[in-house]
Amino acid sequence: MIANNGRLKIAIQKSGRLTDDSVSLLRACGLEFEFQKQSLYSPCRNFDLDILALRDDDIPEYVQDAVADLGIVGENIVREKRAQVETITKLGYGHCRLTISVPQRSTIRTVGQLNRKRIATTYPSTLKQFLRSQKLKAEVIELSGSVELAPTLDVADAICDIVSTGTTSRMNGLRPLHVVLPSEAILIANRETMKNPAKKLLVDRLFIRISGGLQARGKRYMMMNAPSSAIPRLKRIIPSLKSPTVVPLAEEGMVALHSVIGEDVFWDVMEKLKRAGASDIVVVPIETIIK
Ligand code: AMP
């Protein structure tokens, strides 16, 4: 029995694709805890939070029913379970797409051609909702796994399944027809928790830490030296360099510029910065950005 002791309870996937990233996310928030897949319950030593390790399929319902206050789970599962929960934020990992695919040689080329066809899926609720929205009448065949084999076994004309890289689909001779739902890991909350002032305070404190980590993702802190006359040129090269920190150096006419930069653009602009007069460019990782 888990005590209702005023501490926040967050459910994460016990063992699967989202587990490692979810544990890393919580650790990056400065939370100290031991996490073992075998144990249901891991208390945080330095925050009023307990971590529950559960099957991801169960997380939306447990959060809806207040077994946990918060949950980290794929948006695809929350939608399929039609859970009555609040979505706090997307978390930027666990990206995938619930996709309708057909065999390579199928004559089905458009969503409309799925009318009166058989579609195998482990996501019957989301698929039926999609078919209704498209005014299509197709037979939904509910399977509990290995959906990609259904066309080969002539159990279905199409499948509706989770795809991330597309390798499994290709290996099974399938071609994507339509993305029903793009998905990633999300943070969800019980609706009553968000109305309880003491719990809401804890959720807000946790959210500041999580969003700080999300803001910092893909960003680097960059420092460089340059002659002060080069500042306008350097600002033009880096679009994000709206208002860099400029620190005078001991050497007359020289400054140090500090700024945050996206890691995706860094290598592109680095050579231009050098040509514009920057030297001694140092780039370091950022752990968090609190706005
Ligand atoms: P799993 O550990 O396989 O049960 O997957 C857990 C969650 O990871 C899924 O519900 C999706 O939200 C997400 N996910 C990301 N990529 C994939 C993928 N290729 N197949 C299945 N799930 C994926």
C-alpha cells in the first residue's frame, strides 16, 4: 500500500523504450533517487516526490484515478486509453507516429481507398475515431502484437501501428499511407492534483526544473574573443545573438562575447565567426535555462 502522505507521486514506464530517458530527465532535474526496475516505488531523497515504476499501458488510467499524481507516457497511449488527464508538457523524446501502412504491392494509394477494407491494429480506439472522422467504414481487427505480420497472413489489407525509424515496416514489405497521430513522451497530471494548492505547488516546482532542462536541450554556451569593432559583424552572423554579453578584456580594444547557440547551427557559423574576427571560440554544454 502506497501512503497518501502529501508527497507527489509520478508514474514512469517500468521497463521499455521510455524508461532510461524518463529516469535521466528526473535526474537532470536534480532529483536524487535509486531506480530499480524490480521495485515499484523509489522515493526521492531531496524532493517530496515518489517515483512509481509501472507498465506504460496502465499509466494514463492510474493518473486519471489518482493512483499517481503525474505520469510520463507516450501521447499515443494517453489518446488510446481516452484518459481524462491534464497534459502539462511534451518532453521531446520517444518520438513515433501511429501510422496506417499497406503492403508495398497494394493498390491502396489513398486513405479513401481504405473504405470496406480490413485494418489490423493494437490501437482500436484511436483508429476507429480516425475512421469516423474520415467517414470511412473499415473493419478494425484488434491484435495484441506483431501487427506487421497481419497482411502477410491475409488477416488484414492494412495495418495501423507505431512507427519510428520505419525499419520494421520496410523489413515487412509495408509502405506508409497516412500518419494518424504523431506522438512523443508527455507529462500528464491528475485533474484533482492540479486543483490541490499544496500538490500544485510541488508540480510547479518540478515543472520549472523540467522546462529548464527542455529549454537547454540542443543548446550550447559559446564564448569567443574579438576586436570590439567586429561586434556588429558577429551579431549579423548569429541570428540568435540578439543581445550577447560583452565583457572587455585586459587587452585594449578586445572583448569577450558570450551567447547561447543551437548546436545544430554551431558548426555552420563557426567558420564565418572566425572570418569575421572571432578567435578562441569555446563551446560548453548547458544543463538548464530557467526563464
Ligand atoms: P515500448 O517500450 O516498446 O512499450 O514503447 C513505449 C513507448 O515508446 C510507446 O508507447 C511509444 O510512445 C514510444 N515509441 C517510440 N518509438 C517506438 C517504436 N518504434 N515502437 C513502439 N513504441 C515506440
